[in-house]
Amino acid sequence: MNHCSPSSHEIVEKFQFLQAQLRQRVQTSQDLCLDEQNVLVVPSLTLDQQQLQNVQGVHQYEERFLFSLTRLRNPRMRLVYVTSQPLHPSVIDYYLHLMPGIPFSHARDRLLLFSAYDASHKSLTEKILERPRLLERIAHALRPNQSYMVCFNATAFERELSVRLGIPLLASDPELLHWGTKSGSREIFAECEIPHADGSLSTWTVADLAEQATDLWERQPQLVRMVVKLNQGFSGEGNALLHLPEHIGSTRAERLRQIHHCLFEIRCQAKQDTWEQFSCRIPEMGAIVEAFIEGTVKQSPSVQGIIHPSGAVEVLSTHDQILGGPDGQIFQGCRFPANQAYRLQLQTMGMRIGENLAAKGALERFGVDFITVLQDSVWRIYGIEINLRRGGTTHPFMTLKLLTNGHYRCETGLFYSRQERPKFYIASDNLQKPQYRGLLPEDLMDIVAQHQLHFDNSTETGTVFHLMGCLSQFGKLGLTCIGNSPQQAQNIYDQVVAVLDAETQTSACS
């Protein structure tokens, strides 16, 4: 490990050298799983920390990468997992016992856990960089030229960590981050001829935003609503809904005054945000304004893909997202796969976008969010945004894939187990109720065992839990319920909720 702090220019050059080495070393991400590799997992949400504070138990979201532990079924793989706070031993045991046929002790010996012992609002990657001794211990655990790093999203911090450790990062170069912003997404949709809402590119002042909103209203005077989005918002937390007056002004000056008045009454999707708080972020992050896509019957699907080190693009999955919040803009969970009526179209659009990103030099995971509207018995599809990172649909799909060792078929848009049985699931990061507060991870394990809520490897159905660290303080839990049909997956989910409700009601009455 380099003990001297390199300059920004040196970091960029060294990072690009490591990325080039990675591309030469492997041709597909599957090769990374099969070779003798050390995988460093840094599940840092290196996103806007102010927005993240709206998410209860956000630092426990580092647990969402624990599906990676099932990679230890490969007896030659070693995995190094770093978190802000130590993981509860019961949580580690739970994941390691999901792998039938692999001796627990053998897998545990190949798992190294590190913690920054820091619950502050800084990102995990920043915490690691601030601790040179922790950095050194991590570096000593990694084998030179046989290690790589994975993360939730890649920023300048992850790039610096990659360089300081001397191992490549399996993710896009942060220089490409623009293409994962709201404005960059709109540019790529235009390049790929993907239908998307009328709107603007980045604006950096409230005055410019008002001008762009007025332009949009003049182009479409029938609009009822617009959406204002912070350029680097995520999970809908950076969105705000702007309701328009019934009648458009007769002059440009009057229309601008109307828009300014509407901005002060804007409806922020993050509960804690006001227009004053939201508008202060515009000079820092930029914002766009778009026409709100109306429709009586609407869905919010997404497609996930991967760009291999060779540049080949692969579609991994489609989902119908479950949205909540005051206007249905906040990501709550997902159902796999997306509706049969449009999932193959989503795959085609996702492939087109992936190839565009690959040509720009992107690497590894990407996701594309859409809106579909049923009009005259036809589903109209509109691109909403591109994420150059892992997302809320990554961990449930990877959990299914790594547990069943199955495969996804683009011809059908379905996932099949090794027995060629289609698999379905419903997943959420937000099963949250006040009465669940106070449950410890071991309490959850007791309930799972008593009511047989576990994932059954013989039938390849059941529930895999995550975010167990959120239970005690926030009454919040994540889960992926896997079935052999969409209805069975829903039934399993409903059973888990019913059991947890009954168990916590009993405890409250004791």
C-alpha cells in the first residue's frame, strides 16, 4: 500500500492503470467469481449525505451487500467485508448457513470482517480513508494481482481507496458520473431514441429553473403537474411535485410569476424537506424539470444490466418497482420479473442504453427506471433515469441467483433454477412497523425458526432477510420472498408479515 498521499492527477492516472489491468485480466465478471480471487466489499452509500439522512437506519443499509457472502460457496474465494459498525454475529451466521454443502467453518475462515467503529453521517469510504491503520490492515488481507473491489456506487472517494490499496475497482470510472445524473440520463435517452418526458437539462439557479419550467408549460399548456428533480437525487428522495394553475397566463411575465408562486408551494417527496431546503441544493447539485407523466393505469418498471470488462453488455433482470411516499415517487421495494406485457421491450431498451454506456467507457452495473402507462390497451414506455451503480433491485436478484445457482433467459425475461423451474419474488427494504422496535437479530432468528420462515434449499422457496440491524432501533426490516409463482411469492411475504405482527403483538401484551 502507498503510504504517501498521491495528488489528484496521480490518483486518476493510477486508477485508470488499475482499470486497464482489470480489463486485461478478465473478460467477464463470471471469471472473477471462478478464479482464486480476494473480493473486497465496501458497501458504502457514497451519495448525498443530506438526502441519506431522510432514510431511517441508513448505515445498516451496508448489510444489503451481505448476499456477497454466498460467494464463499466457491472454496477458493476469500471475501473481505468492511462496515461502519461491527456486524452482529447472528447476522453473519445466518448468511453463512444459507449455503448447503459448504462447511460453516471453512466458509467462515475465508471471510474477514473489518469495521471503522464510526456511526457518523460520513460515507463508509471516507471513514476508511481517514483511518490509515485500518487501510493498512485491509491491504495486508488482500493478495496482490488477485484482488478487486466492489462497491455500491463509485465516486472520487472509491477511486482514491482503490489507488491507496493498489487494487482495481469493478465499477465505472467516476469521470463518467454525469451519465448517471438526471440530466445525463435525458441526454442518453435522446441519443438512444428512448421515449421520455419533455423537460430540461441541468439548471443551477431557481431563476433558471423557473425559466425552464415556463418554457415547458408554454410547449405543453395542458400540463397539470411537473416534476422537479435534483440532478443527483436517488430513490425519489430528491424529487418534488409542482402543481400548475388551471389557467396559463396570457404573457410570458405572467406565466413566470405563476411558476415562481407554484415553486413556493412545491410538494417535496422527502417528508422532512421544504422548498427552502430543496432550493438550497440546486446551486450545489443542479436540477431538471420534467412533465409529469399522467395515467390512470401506471407502473414503474426497471431493467438492470451489466457491462463486462470486455465491453459486452448483458441484461440481468427486470422488475416492477413498488413506490410509496406522498405522490408515489419513493422506492419501497420490487417484484420480479416485470409485467409480461412489456418486460421484453424493457430488455431491448436496456440493451440499447447499456451499449451506449459501454461505448462511453462504463463498467459493471447499471439500471434504468421507466414509467409505463396503459393507453388504448397498449403499454407506453417512457425512460425516467439511469443509475450507474447498484440499486435497490440488485441485492434481491443477486440473492436469488447466488442461492439457486440458476440463470436468466432474455427470451422469456424469466429466471430459472437449475431444475429449470421459473422463480419469482417480492422484495422490500421497508417492512417497518412501530411494534417491531426492540427486536434483536437473535429474536428474529427465533421467530424464523419457530415458524419455518427460512429459505428452504430443497424447494428453493422461502424468505431471505436483510437489514436486520435496523430492527431494534427503527422497527425496520428487509426481505426477499422467493416463490415458484408470483402468487406464492406474495403469499410467503404475507405470511412473514402476519407472523411478525402476531409475535410482536404477543410481546407487547406480555
